[in-house]
Amino acid sequence: MRSAIAHGLKARVTDRTIPRMGLRKLDRAFYQKPAEQLARDLIGKILVHRVGGKELRGRIVETEAYIGEHDLACHASKGRTKRTEVMYGDAGHAYVYFIYGMYEMLNIVASHVNDAQAVLIRAAEPLDGWDANLSGPGRLARGFKITRADNAADLTGDRLYMLDDGSPPPRITRSKRINIDYSGHWKNRLLRFHATHSEHVSGPKTRK
């Protein structure tokens, strides 16, 4: 059973080189919305990381929303801690954490101050001829060379940020989040979003 949100034409999910002209950096106001809306709106946007003298770019194709302290799959459900402090701050900052003793995960803080919501970036399509596997949040962070040193990075800055290149929004499918069976009834919420036709999505491509 599929549930899809149509946002215009099918995205150019096979693009490999994106012109430098006409790119707009996402500002703070873009991120100041509920995580559920932000997770959807980030599909098709371009993640950029300037690191080691290189500029790495990928088009986001899969996200998950974590919508606050009442969401039992959200880290904030255990309260305000040193680890989750950044989630309680301004929207548009990176929340990077370490999991399974081997993966770093990139999240984007959403909503407003003291409302701990965030969006997990699960997958992206590499651009500019970049040969990388960005399917899955661990591989994405590793490919983009994002580490816990990037935690709390301001995404309106010049090192780690998001771009809008004006591409037609893709058709989006929503489904259950992945690997959150511990979260009770929250495991059934449809808070995962992905570009329906993308080959770079990490998880199931249909709603279950």
C-alpha cells in the first residue's frame, strides 16, 4: 500500500552536475517549522559540506522526522541532556550523534527554541560526478565526512549548509520510520519521507 505526496513533477533524481548559478542557501526561517513538515521540504534540497579543500554535494532523497519529547523514538523523549541540548536551541543547526559504536548520524534541528524536534537525513544522491554511496544515514555522514565535531554547526554558515537549486519538487512517499521498534505505538507513525522514484533511498520504497 503506497501513500504519496505529489509536489509537482518528478525530480531530476539522476542529475550528476548542478550549475552553480541560481543556487539559494536555505536561511534560518526555512528550518523554523515542525519536523514533520521540514522532513518533507528537505527532499530535493542539496546538502553541501566544504571539508579538506573539497566541496561535497548531494541531493537529499530520504528523511525521517522526530517530533519532540512526546515522540518515544526521539532522543528528547528522555529529557534535556548534554547530548540533546542542541535540539532545544535554534532551528537550522546540525545534531550529530554516534550510534552502534560505528556510525555518526546527521540530523537537522527544526521548530523553535525549547521544542526539541529534528530531522534525520537518511540518504542523498551524490552530485558533480562524485562516486559515493550515500544510501543510509551512516554511509551518508561518512561520505560527507560529517563527524561529531560538526555537532551544533550552523547550517546558515559557509561550511555545512543546504541549497535550493529551483528543481521541481519530487513526488514523495511517506512510510514508517526504520529501526525504532522500541518506541511503542510511535513505530507506526508515517514520519519517513523519500523521493518516490529515487534509486538512492536506503530503506523500503513502499508504505507498510
